[in-house]
Amino acid sequence: MKAVIPAAGMGTRLLPATKAQPKEMLPVVDKPTIQYVVEEAVDSGVTDIIIITGRGKRAIEDHFDRSLELEQRLEKSGDDQELREIQRIASMADIFYIRQKEQLGLGHAVLCAKKHLGDEPFAVMLGDDIVVNDRPCLSQLLKVHERTGSSVVGVESVPKSMVSRYGVIAGEKQGEDLYRVTDLVEKPTPETAPSDLAIIGRYVFEPQILDCLEKTGPGMNGEYQLTDAMRALCTDRDLYGLKFTGRRFDIGGKGDWIRATIELALERGDLASELRRSLGQLLERDGEG
Ligand code: G1P
């Protein structure tokens, strides 16, 4: 199984931080966002990864490449732990890069990988969504795919007021956390949303999605939308929505990015007590003010 990670978007919700650096490289605690996504793929058993990049995204390639100069320096200074970590990052997966030459939307970005996907199922993982859980989100989706032989998308209940940020599914409940998708709408208004089940950035697709993508014209904002192709897919094939287990952060937005950094730092043995103290002081000062 291969995973496609679209990472060509401009990151306008995070400006000015993303003016000259990819949003996928913004750190959450001390790791770039995209490293969490690649690690989730690897932890789910996927080591063949295609990252769709674009202009200004070179830092992603550099991050997963070896840095011999840095390795030599860490070796000399005896920073063995750092050295091992730097080497691990460069060797954890086989990563291939494809450039999306024009920003024509998520559907178009996925289609850029078509030649390299063959006639096999594949995963799509959005480069700015992080899901934290002992059992990786992608492996939860892969399990459903294995059982059903059909495409699966990760979904999460969101407040109705927030549906317009997402693709939203309509579905028939098939079990505790599983839905058979009957319709999908990209970024509906709260009034027109078919449910509160938002698509998050994890998908496992049967190869037929690529035909649907090719046949789907531009949609919302004039972009080729993955959601529209999924809508076509579910008219003659099963598509499932899985309410996955885990905490999801949308790093493409400022609020979630800050929340992710704080939450994940509070779980780190080396950072938690100092951060807890600082946060306590800040809240106390806030309360007084
Ligand atoms: C994309 C998809 C949308 C999905 C969302 C998840 O939107 O088009 O269907 O719900 O990712 O993060 P974007 O965040 O690129 O606007």
C-alpha cells in the first residue's frame, strides 16, 4: 500500500508564518507537522510514500533527506540521541516527491500521483492534519478497508457551526462507528450540511477514485475537489465513513496549531512540568487582570 500526502497548499490561514516556509514544516513541539503524518503512515505499516509538493516546499525534501554535515557534527559532539533521531528521520520510509505545477485543488493534487499508483488501493493523508492515538488513525481505516474491500474515509462529529470548514458526509449507520456514505458535500453551510460528520484528512481509496477524479470538473472555488470525486465514487461503489478514535488537530489553522503544541508538550516528560508551571502562572495573572 502506498500513501499520498498532498502538501502543495499555500497555508493562507497561517500567514504570515507561511509566507516563506511550508505550513507542513511548522513545528508542533519540536517536530514538523508532516513528520507526525509520515510517522503515522509508517506506524500503520505504510512505508512507500508520495508527497505532492509545489513551489516553496523544498524544506520538506531536505527534512527527510540525510544531512551529513549535521550528522558529523553531532557525532563529534557526542550527541548520540540527537544523531540517532536525525538518522531515523532520513530512513524511516521511501519517500518520493511529485510537484503539482499549478494549485488546482486537493483532487488535482491526488491525481498528480496517478502514474505511480497503478491499479492498487492507496491511502491519502493530508499533510496538515495530525491525529494522536495509540492505534494510528490510518491503521484503523486500513482495518475497515481490509474487512470491506471498499474505500474508507475518516470522519469526526463537529459542531454544526463548523461544518463549513469541511467536506461533510451523509451516511447510513452500519455499526457503532461505521457509516455507509450516501452523499458528500464540500464545505456546506450549517443549513445545507447533510450531517455533522466532517471528513478529516485520512482516506483509503480503491483505485477507481482516480477515474472519478479524472471525470470530475472544477467545484467549490473553481478547484478540483476530492470530495466531488468521492461523491461520484459512492454512486456505484461502497464508500465507508469511520468515526476514528483519536485526537485530531488541524494544523492549517492557528487555534488548533497552538492547542496541539500545548497539549502534546504537556504529554512530554522533558517539558511538562515547566510548561505546567508557566501556564499556571499565566492563568493566575490572567485571572487577576
Ligand atoms: C480538505 C478537504 C475537506 C476536508 C478537510 C479536512 O479541505 O477538501 O473535504 O474536510 O481537508 O481537513 P481544506 O482543509 O484543504 O480546505
